[in-house]
Amino acid sequence: MQLGKLLRTAFLADYVVNAGFRRELRRVLNRGEAVNALKRAIYTSRVGPAQARRADEMLAVADALSLLANIVTA
């Protein structure tokens, strides 16, 4: 628990002091948000109650969505 507090403090100190770190962190977060927006644009419908009830079915739907997003990105 103390290690976690130490790491969080080091991260926050680096964030406050280092402008380059803030820019890089913002760039990475924006890229992640762009991927999520792309996935929302691809997947506009709902999965029916007969589909994706089990964990393996939900995983298949999520994997298919990730595959489509990767194809569009490439």
C-alpha cells in the first residue's frame, strides 16, 4: 500500500513539473478516446438477448468489434 502511494506521488509530481510528460499523456489519452469513438461509430446496434448471454459469446462480440476497428484504423 505504501508503494502505491509513493508511485502515485511520483506520477503526480512528474505530471505537475514536466510539460512534455503532460503532452505525451494527453496524446495517449486522446488516441484511446478516438479508438472508443470509432468503436461506437462502428457498433451502433444492440446485441439481442438471445446473443452474448455467456461470457464466451460476449468475448466473441467484443473481439469482432476490435477486429473491425483495427481494420478501419489500418
